[in-house]
Amino acid sequence: MTQERNRYIVALGAPWRRGVSAIRRSRDSPRLREQLRSATRQRDRARRRIDRLVERAAVLRADRADARAQSDENRRLYIELLKGALTHTLYRPLDIGARSDYVKRELDDEQARVLGRDWPQFAQTMVGVARLENIQHCIETVLRDNVPGDFIETGIWRGGTVIFMRGLLRAHGDPPERLVFAADSFQGLPVANAEEYPADAPFEHINKPRAGRRPDALDPSLLAVSRRDVQRNFELYGLYDDRVRFLEGWFRDTLPTVRDRSWAVIRLDGDFYESTMDALTNLYPNLSVGGFLVVDDFAIGACREAVDDYRREHGIEEPIRRVDWTAVYWRRET
């Protein structure tokens, strides 16, 4: 070890030796000793400052985590209240409207409302809680994954689901360049064109005069909600602004006007084969990869047939996932 050290000394030569000599002479220098003490004090002060900054940073991180947790809890509470208000499940007595004999026989009032098995008198949506939670899952997923595109529902009734879409955007900080489209005739259901779309033949009786309507026929007046009434519902929740766009008219006329837009979530609630196919044809091609297609009326034969035909024709193989007794969805993969 000593030999190796000596070799380094020889290699360094005179400059190193002069440096060593200067250090030895400086040991007795008062000025240098004071400089050393001053440097030591500055180092100690710097260490104390660093320690204080580290402690402060830890406190700020804890405060930020608490604030984030509180913000998340406030968001969760707002969303839950919004779901309860839109479905009218917050209030008693329950808002129970028209429902089938099967529902009356098999479900109590609360189950019927939660599952969306009735036509409520006052609620802004007739879909159940599970279907709103599905929309929440879809929207929060595309926001988290930065899937580009807007949100649309085709067939909005009193506007509850699109109000919920707009509320979710607000709850998540109103990310820029996201719009909510509400497509509806605001006149109720169209007249079924069974000649061109045979699957819609069961709907032919719906728009007949009351005297000629089947006893179990749907009363189309229950589905005719004016655009002004829907806008007022948005306003009641403080959610009507320039992020909300209405598409008023029959789907075959309005949806081609937005077929060039990009979509992140598409929700179909058109009942008929024709209405469902109009929506798929005009909207699905621009559904972003990672976006969601939701079908509310899959339990209706005509709607299901339209979905099956479109998927088969376009080679769509993503698995269909069930939401509840009537709604399904899938996430676009390619």
C-alpha cells in the first residue's frame, strides 16, 4: 500500500509536493482557521435550512393528499346526489309511474325505480341506477385514458342521461374540448316504417289513434318532451351551457350532420330498428378506439336485430357486455 502511495506521489511530482507543503504551513494560520470555522457554521445553517424545508415539504405533501382526498369525496358525493335526483330515488314517496303487469307482480316500487322498470312521473330519467353507473364508468374511463371525442345520446326523453354526462364533465374539472350532444325528435317516437324495416312491424300500432290502439300499446304522448322542457331540466341542475348541443329532429335527418365528429361515448336509446341503425351508421365509424358504445334497448327485438346486423356487416368482434336487464355495451378495440 505504501509503495503504491509513493508511486502516486512520484507521478504527481512537484505540484503535489508544493500543495502538501502549503497545507502544512496553513495549519497555524489564524485567518484560514477562521475561514474554516465560518464555512463550518454556514454548512450547519444550510443543513438546518434543508431539514426545515424537508419537514415543510412533508407537511405540504400530507396537506395536498388530504385536499385531494376531500376533493375526491366531494366529487363522489356530488355524483351520487346527481344520480339520486335524476332517478328521483332521493325522495319519498317514490316517483313510480306506468309499469307492466310483470313488474307490478315481481318487483316492489323501490326495485322498479332502481332497475328502471317504470315510467316515472317526475324523474328526469327512466333508466335505472345501474345504467347511470355504466355511463359513469364509461365517461370516467375515457377521461382517465385520454380517449378523444365527445359524448352523445340518441333518444333523450327528459334529458336525464345527458344531464348526467354533463354533470360528470363538471365534476371532473370540465376537461376542454368535450361536448355533450342530445339528439331527439322532441316529438316522441316516429311512425314505424315496417315496409322498409320489417323488424319494426311490432311498433306500427304505437302511433295509431287511441281508439285503434292495442290495449297494451305504448302511449307515445308519454315520450314527447319538448326541447324547452329538456333545456329547463338542464338549467335546474345548473348544467346548461355552451358544452351542451341539441340535435332536434329525426335521426335520419340530424345524425348525418355530425357524422364527421369524433366520439368517446355513444349511447343509443332509439327502440326501433331504423332509429338504432341510423345512429350506428352515422356515429359508430368515428367512435375512437378505447371509446364506448352503449345500447339501452337491447332487450327489444328490433333494436337487438339492428345491432347484430351492423356488427356482422362491419366485422365487429368486441364482446358485448351486459349492464342490466336491457342495456349492453362494448369498448372499441380496433
